[in-house]
Amino acid sequence: MMLIEDMPGCVSVLWDHVSRSRNLGNPPNDTPLQFDFTTLSLLLLITIPPVSTDTPVLSTIALIIIGRMAIIHIVLFQFKPGIESFIINDTCKRMLELKENCIHPVSQKPYIEMSSGGIDNSPEGIQDGKTHAFVVEFSNAPDRDYYVHLDPVHQEFIKSLDGIMEKVQAIDYTPGVFN
């Protein structure tokens, strides 16, 4: 069993995480630390030779690995020519209603943190035919993955788009993560 004292350079990073998450003061001198899942994940991460020794970088990587960072899901719609406005309005309304209608399989509660959308009004002219944009926020990657691949309400919504969409495009990102 490896003790934290045997890992030079890790103590300050790990204690910084532990103290922030538990509002603790200085590290104890004679009390063994007990670690939760997040702390153990961070400990594992910092024992692997890092690409960077920058603490914020390590913290960001650790949070991504354990799925604790928000995921922003952007969806762009291009309706087929000739689709009536009431169908477009209904489709957009139903897209926004996914926030309340998509239920987490474990908590049995809605799990989409935020959802907004609207018609394009950009003067730039680089929309490539996309007319409507939606931004959906998830607490973590597992929630987003469930939504994209398994959520029955979302899957039914996707099926309802058949025949009315020219193109649908989605892109996801984690705020502040660029590599």
C-alpha cells in the first residue's frame, strides 16, 4: 500500500482538493486521510506522469475523467423547404420541452440542466442553411450520453424529425476545455 507521503509533489495538489471539498484547514500530521471517489480519481491521475504540472489543468482533467463537468450540447436545425410554420413552431417547442420530459433512469427526475433556443438572427451570413439553434446543458458526460443514446423521450423526438429536416447538426463541448 502506497502512502500519500511516499508520493512527492502530490500532497499539496491532493490536500488542496480535499480542503476545498470539505472546508478543512491544514492537513493533519498524524491522522490518515480517507478518500472519496473524486479524491481517489485525482490521486490516481496525479500519480501518472502528467503532461502538465499545472494544478488547474490536472483538476480539469480529473473532473472530466470522472464525469463531473458540465457538457454543453448545441443543436442546429435546417428544416426542409416548404415545411409549414406551425410544424416548425411545434418542433421547436417540443425540443425545448425535452428539458422537462426527459427523465433520469435512476433519480426519476428531469436531468437536463438548461435548454434554450430560437430562430437564427445572425447578420454574418455563415449559417450554411441552419435556421434554428438550441443549447442544452447537462451536469456531466454520463447524463449527456444517456440523452443522446438511450433516453426514450429523446429517441422518439428524433424519430419525429424524419421527413421535416434537411440537416441536423450537433456539437458538444465542456466549458473551458480546449485540448
